Amino acid sequence: MRRLLPVTDMTAHETAAGEATAAGREWSLDELADAYAYPEGDAVWLRANMVSSLDGAGQHDGRSQPLSSETDMRIFGTLRGLADVIVVGAETVRLEGYRPARAREAFAARRAAAGQGPAPVIAVVTASLDLDFSLPLFTEPLVPTLILTGAAAPAERVRAAREAGAEVVVAGDGAGVDPARAVAALAERGLRRQLTEGGPRLLGQFVAAGVLDELCLAISPTMTAGDAQRIAGGPSVAVPTRFAVASVLEQDGFLFTRYRRI
């Protein structure tokens, strides 16, 4: 089953995606790109893309892939195809085996029209810079990988990152990164369409700092039990942050939801 579930304030593009499912065909990448388009204008917009099991797990055996699906990966690729920059925590880079974002022909014209490069920048958030700089993420990117860190980061690791071709961006006064400063530092480089793919600790920091504008959450029809981390961890907020539902797509029991901060 593929369909767009009824939600008020649905855009024409999102309705078109639903009409495609009613015809019994797969959503095209263009339809998904229209449905997930960033807001118009020059404002900075940070969205997160995460997957969760029915019982709240954000991963299984340390990775999100076991909760995913083919359609989830199509949306994952679409969100990357629309972004200027993908912000990710160092632990997620290590666990998920991150590679450079690639240029995709399906999004080439759309990116060119928006004044974007052929592929999004990867920005890794890390206090320690405990990363393997011989990996393709640093040696083979279309555009240099960014390292977001604090002013007190280990000098020898900063030097190693730069020698590997990464650009080090200071976004905090201590060893760690201040989430609001990270968002602002990326925007200053013209990277205003921002996408974070976690992990949970990084997403929790963005939520606690009040800088997350949108959550794209795939709800997987799975149960994991155990003690897996939720999609967001770290510091709590004094008052829960309210989000409003923007759209819900459904396929094969997966719900692909979008929520925007109120």
C-alpha cells in the first residue's frame, strides 16, 4: 500500500505524491523532492532525518539500517539531494561507515537551479577529532569535508584533519560544539539548507538548543525491545518542544512523517 494520509495544510506537491500512490506506482524522485522541498526564501533551516521502531528504538545493534526499508532509503537519498550540508556526529560516522555524499543526476538540474554544488557537504561534529582521516570521507569527497569542533580541540588532531584536506570550523569555546554556533557557522558559508542524520546525542543537542526546525521521522513497523537509544538523547529541555505535523506518507506499514516546530 502506498498513500498520503490526510493532514491539513497539505501542499500541492505533497498531494501529488499521494496521487501517485493512488495510481499504484512508486513515488518518483521528483515527486519526493517536491514534497520534501525546503521552505522558500533565504532563512536558515535545519531538518533532521531519523528512523524509529514502534517501541521507540532509534537503532538496533548500534545501527539504524535494520529499521529501514527501500522507500526509507529513497527518502533518505532525496533529503540528501536537497541539502547544502549534512551534519553528523563522529560516533555515527564511525558506526555507519560514512562516505562522501555523491552527485546524483536525478537532482543535478534542481541543485543547479538553486545555486547548489553537485553534492552536499558533509560536516562532522566532534570534540576529540577521533576520526580515521585515511577514509574516503576525507580523501575522496567532491567538496572538502568540514569538521565542526571547539576552540579547545586537540591541536595535533586539528592539524591531522587539515593535512587530510578537511576544513576545521570552530563552533564552541571549549572542546565541544555549541549547536547554535554550528548552525550559524554553516550558514555563514552559504550552507543554509541543513540536514542532520544524527546520531541521537547530536539530535538531542540540537533540540535542547532550540535550533531544530523540522523532523522527518520514519516510523518502522518493527519492535526491538532491549535498551536501544531513542532518536534523541543528551540534555533534556525544561518545557517539551512542540511540533506540528506537516505530512504523513505511508508504504508497506512504514509511516514517513514530517513535523515542523511551532
